[in-house]
Amino acid sequence: MSGFLLTWFFVLITAMMVFLFTNQDKKLQKVLFIALGVRVLLMVIDAYIYSNLPYLTAADASRFQRRAVEFSMIGFSDMITWPLPGGAGLFAYFMGFVYAAFGTYEGTVIRAINTMAGVFSIYNAYHISNMLWTRKVALQNAFILALFPLLAVYAQNPIREAFVVYFLTLGLMYYVSFVKYRRPHYIALAVIGFALSTAFHMGALMALLGLGVYQLWLFLTSLLKGRILMFLSSGVAVLIVAFGLHYLNTTGWGLSSIGGEGAVTEFGVEELIQERGGDRRQGRASYLQGMTASNPVDVLWQTPIRGAYFLFAPFPWMMSSVWDLVGLFDGLLYLLVFIGIYKSFPVIRKDPAAMAMLVMLLGMIVAFAWGVTNYGTGMRHRAKIIILAISLTPYLYPLRMIVYDKIRKRMSLVYTKKWFHP
């Protein structure tokens, strides 16, 4: 099958899956078809009409393509037994596997597969918001994510972003299910989702680490308060998350950017700070030139500054090209979202799942703030956290009072009705 036909075959498969999975929910179906249409339109423009649009990470896409072709030349049978790489190498391996399996090197095939992952990331996000808040808020969030500019751009690009976000949202969905239903297998599935996301990009490791820290806090506080059910469920969660973190660290899967196998234990604290906090800035879009870190005190005072630049740059005084207006608009959208999180905090703190997600979000922000040195890369990395962030903003939008009415009328946020089991 030619690359062109295979591309549209995967697009058709995505459309069929959306129809089947949402056949009983026409409103969600419309939102997901809008998400699919936006991503396919961007793919057509970039792949077939005009390939020089900004912020489409052409350099990264070319690098993945070269490595994928090299992997595919190993041969399909040999690739099955090839040791799985981590991080960027894992996505290149996946691309090469697809190329070897179907006998094509057409990059639009990967774009179509990424589009599928991008659409079903929004599907996961809908269920996360539905469990946390209400169906109306969940539909609202899904619609915003369907049209969120750079999330759509990176979802169809032949880079690893779509898979990082898909598995991250899958882990989040299962974790919220665990909190709502107290079924141990959900936390195990959540850890698997976070681990797969980490395998593609180590930034997701901070989400899993944040989850472990929050569950440990619940474990200790529930013991002091005599809340036996919370104590037992949190204890199970801590053990499973600890096992996942130990596995990722000892194998080094996805941790290549901080040293690979055993990186967390082999790197000293100050050595790791100096490696991440060194002056690695270069290029037109670089920021905070000259700001370096060498000890934990530097981490404390620099983290808020680096975090602000990661989330909201480029600022008006940093603009030197008309295309920077895209970045400025993207930064303003993130500012609006984080204002929404601030306004929603009185609701968030009443729900253990939402609080855990907030801790995970903060952990990922810290990781990316220290790993990013220019706003071009920052815009791509912060697209990894936007689904998590928007899921925590029920108060930002006109439907906010629905959330408060729901909380006032219920003794608990634990769902009792049957929910879709993925």
C-alpha cells in the first residue's frame, strides 16, 4: 500500500473509532470529530500545500525521520528482537517499525497515527473532567482542547508529543478512576500509563513522582486521622507507584537526558543541578542568558522565574519577529488557564484526585522549567501539560456555578454511577 493511501486509511480508522466509541454520546462525538478535522486540515496544509509554517518543529521531525529510516533498514524481523530504546529513540524506533511493516517511508503515515493519538487524548481528557466535575464542564473542556492551537499543531506533527500526551492522559484517567472507585487495578494501570509516557519523554516522570508524593502524604495523614479506608488505598497506591519509579530508575527507560540507567541514584544532587542549571542557552529564542545554578539554594529562588518564562514566554519585550505573535498569543492562553486554576483552587482542594493532579502539574512544570532554555522549545513542551491544566479549571468558564452547586449538594465527590470502563 502506498504511503498516501495508508495515511488516509489511518485517518479513516480514527474516524470509525470515534464513531464507535461515542455512538451513545452525540455531543462528545461532535467534539471529537471537530478535533479530528482540525488536525487533519493542519496535516494536509503542512504536508501537501505549504511546509514552511512556523512552530512545526521541522528540525526535530527531520531528525526522527532519519533515525526511523535507519531503524527500518535493520529489517522487520530483527527489529522485533532489537533492544527497545527510550526517550526520543523510542519514537524513532516506533516510526521505523511502522515503515518496515508497511514498506513505506512516507512521513504522513506517522502524522495520521499521531492524529489518532491526539484525538483520543481529548477523549481521555473528557472522562477525566467528567469524573472530577460534571459532564457539561467535561464537554466544554474537550471542545477547548479540540481547538487549542499548538496542541492541535503538535498532535499531527511527526514528533513524539502526541504519544507522550496520550499515555499521560491515560495514566491520569486511570488514576482518577482509582480515587473515585478505590479499585487497586486502576492505580496499576495508571502507573503503566505514566511509565509509557516517561518512556517517550522523561518529563512525565515528574507526574509519577508527584503522584507518589501526594499519595504518601494521604497515607500519613489518613493514619493520623484514623481513616482506615483512605489509609489502605493510599498504602496500596504508594507501593505500586514506588515500584514503578524504581523500575524506571533502575532500567533507565526514558531517562537518557539525565544519564540513563540508575540516573537518579548515580547523579549527586549538586551534580544534577549543575548539569540542568548550566548555561545551555543558544539561538534567537533563548532566554535568561547567564542565569545558572550550582546548589539547592539556587534552585529555590530560580524555579519560580524559570517556571514563569517556561509557561508564558515570549513576553512583549522578547519579540523580534512577526511570527513571535503566535508565541505571544499562546502565552496569553496559558496565562488565562492558570488564572482559571487559581480561581478554581477552592474546588480543587476538596477533591483528592484534583489535588493530586495539581501536584503532578507542578512537578512537570518544574521539570520543564529547568530543562527548557528557549521559548520555541518551551511552547512545544508546555503543550504536553495543557490537558492536565485545563482539567483543573472548572471555575474559569461560564459553567463554573454548576461545579459549586454539585459540591454543595453532595457529601462526597466519589461517583456512584457506572462510568465508562476503558
